[in-house]
Amino acid sequence: SLKVLVGVNFDSSEKLPLLMIHKSAKSSCFKSVKSLPVQYEANKKAWITSSLFKNWVVTLDKKLYRSNSTVIGL
């Protein structure tokens, strides 16, 4: 099972980095891939947990802060 979290702003002018969640930390389907253009996380049930979501938002907020933007609510 694979889950992907997608985020954009209201008018879709800014697309956020994808968060991909899979059951295994090193999936065999990605063994020949050197890097992914997404943030990849592993979870036994491929669910997005509150800690995975929080880490994604905090990482995003740090990136936006450097460009003088922020995530609402933080």
C-alpha cells in the first residue's frame, strides 16, 4: 500500500513537496532509484500518523520561513 499527501495553496500557484508513505523503509520497487523527488516515509500500515504529518509541516514551515512565508497555524 502506498499513500501520497499532496498540498497546494488556494489558487494552486504553489505546490508543496509531496509526502509519500509506504509500508517498508526500503521498498524493492525503488531499489534502482537513487533519489526520489518526494519526502519518503515508512510506516507498517502506510498510514499518515500525527507525527509524520507534523514533521512534514514543520519541515515545510522551515523552508517557507527562509523565503519569508509561513504555514498558517504554526
